[in-house]
Amino acid sequence: MRSRIVVFICCLMFAVSFSICNAKTVKAEDKGKEEYAKEIIALTDVGKILDQVMAQMKQMQGQMMAQAGIPESEKEKAMELQDKLQDLMTKAFDMKKIEPQFIDIFTSVYTVEELKAISDFYKTPEGKSMLQKQPQVVQKSVQLAQNLVQGLLPEIQKIVEEAKQK
């Protein structure tokens, strides 16, 4: 179950970082950068992506619980734990709270010219198509990561067991 949680957290981090980028504080003279960053965040629908990631996370937690073989007597406690963790993650990834950080990320990484070009691209038919298909790319990427980690589970378990014996 631990390895599945690790996979889940890795996938979550991948999905979020795939949608965002890096970090710094916005200066007053960068007002144009800040406006373009806000526009890109709106065009890319980062808030919706985060909501989708949280929904997928909840679904994955439910699947992990079902596969974990938890005894009936422990299921209620496990569900309570799952709900608490879900609430914690939902609060941490509240777009209203983290949007300023996303703006800092974009404005620290890109020039105003780059932000304008990115914004302009997302308004083109190709850019709109990319945004529309992005959930499929993320979903397939997450599935790839899960499959890779799943294939490593026997080796991971072996390493963990060897470490326990030392």
C-alpha cells in the first residue's frame, strides 16, 4: 500500500508540475508579466486541472483501499483517514490560495515577451487544441508512470525486505 501511495504522490506532483512551472516574487515594474501570467493561468484552466487531479486522487485512494485487503473491522478507520487526507490535500491545493504562487512561478521563469507569446499561442486553434487534449496527455502520462512503478514493485519490495534485515 505504501508503494501505491508513493506512486500516487509522484503522479500528483507530475500532473501539477506539468501544468505550472517555477518561482519568484512579482515586482511592481513587472505588472505586464503578472497580467500575462494571470491570463495564461486562466487559459490553461489550472484550477480545473487541480480539481481533476484531486478527484483522480480520491478515486485512486478508494481503489488502493479496496486492493489493500483491509479487514472489515478496520475499514471505517481507514475511510476516516482517507477522508482526512483528502480534506488536507484539497485545502492545500485551493486555487485561490496558490494562484499568487503560480503567478510568481510564471513571472520568474518567463520574460514578458515569452508570456505574451504563450498567451497568444493558447488563443490559436492549435493552442486551444493542445489545451483541450492536455488531460489525455496527463492521464496517459500518469498511467505510464503507474505501469513503470508497478513493474518495479517486486524489486522495491526486495530492497525494502533486505533493508529490514540489516
